[in-house]
Amino acid sequence: MINDLFSAAFMLAGSLFMLIASMGMVKFPDFYIRNSASTKAVVLGVLLILLGVGIHYNDTMIFVEIFAILLFIFLIAPLAAHIVSRAAVITEVGFWEKTDLKELEGYKKEQDKEAKVTKVE
Amino acid sequence: MVILINLFVAVLMTWFTQTIYPGIPNSGFATLLLFAGWNALLWLLTYFLSEHSFHRSRQIGSLVLFYLKELLTASLRVAYEVLTPQDHMQPAVIAIPLEAKTDFEITLLANFITLTPGTLSIDVSKDRKILYVHEVYVKAGDTEKVKRQIKEGFEKKILKITRNPNQI
């Protein structure tokens, strides 16, 4: 009885986090803020839902599997966000107008230099 | 290395105790408790073998807890930002000078930065000395404060674990 209550609460909290993050997709102003918000909320949401599943089944093998899934999610979700945002910077997806871009100029220069070198070769 | 051996032996010992004493219930939580107990016992035992790895395991544990706490606050902050009508966002791209040198250290730092409140790691420069980070909450253009927070929070903790002179 109390197990069911706890697992339901965890799963509900996880899916609520995901729902709020997907509402953020509509509200946030630019690509980079959307990307960072969705990554965080989705990782926490998956963690909470899997905890709820583990409480419901209460079995050793399920706990081991949940641990493995969480390990991979924690490794891969930030990696995917990093690669997508890097591609966005290189292809010059626009920033929000309030963004302070002073310190990105060094990166831009580096990219330009690289492009020139490859053209000469 | 010691922490991996510790975990492995704890798994074995949990299995043994469950097969030897059939009175222990075979449910998930009982197993988890047993595993945690064996881990704590073995951790205390390493104190007599090498004090250094004892403190190292403690640091790794505290880093994991800190990471989970940061993830929770990050998600709550996103939820707050979505559900309140006005926005407090003041984004900026920040170039953080890196002290971490090896692949492992930089990967760990970048992954941790992506899951902490308001930040997203974009790229490392060609000579691996600068990490470019997109940060959403920069109060009054004070980028130095954000840099200090990241360098003294995560980078210090990670370097303390990965760089130790007498590693076993």
C-alpha cells in the first residue's frame, strides 16, 4: 500500500518535471536556453520515474538494471547537449538579443583561422 | 582503483550472505541495505590499509552527492522559470580558463557543468586551455563571479580526486 503510494508519487513528480520542461520549449527565447533547460529536466525526470519503477517492483535485478540505465543517461545526456550546441555555434544559430557575447569572439577567431588554413591546403 | 575493488567485493559479500542466510528477504530494498552495509564496512577497513584511499573514497562520495543536489536545484530553477510570468534571465557566453589537462578531467568537468543550474558547455578551444560555457544567470554582467564559482566548486573537487601523488 505505502509502496504504491511512494512509487506513484515519484513517477508523477518525474513526469511533471518533463511536462514543465516541454512547456519551457515554447516559452524560452533562444535555442541555447532551450537546450540547457531540457537536458536538466529530462535527466531528473528519468531518474525519478525509474526510482518509482524500482519501488514498485522491489526486486534486486530491477535495481541493477536501473543503476545501469541511470549511469548511461548521466553520461550521454550532457554529451548530446554539448554536441548539438557546438554544431549550433559553428553553423551560427542566433543568440537571444540580451546575450552577452564578448567572450565568444576568441572562439569565432579560432574557427575562422582554421577555415582559412583548410582552404589554402 | 581501490573503490572499484571495494564495490566488487561488496557485491560478492551481499550474494554470499543472501545464499547462506535464507531468512533475509530477497527483495530489492533488503539487498540494497545489505550492499550499503557491506560497502560501509569495507570502507572502514580500508582505513587500516591506506588512509589515503579512505579519504579519496569519501571525496568521491561527496562529489556524487553534490552533483545530485546541483541537478535537483537546476531542475527546480527551470520549473520556476517556466511557471512564473516574468523572466530573470541574463544570458552570457563565458570563457573559463581550464586547469584540468587530461581528457578524463575535461570530459567530467564539461558533463558536470551541463547539468548544473543555468549552464551549458559549448566547446573547448583548440589548445585545451579555455572552456566556453553558456550561462543563463549572470547578474549585472559579473562574469568573474560565475567563473570563480565553477572553478572553486566543481573543478577543485574533480582535481582533488584525479590528481593524487601516491595513487594505488
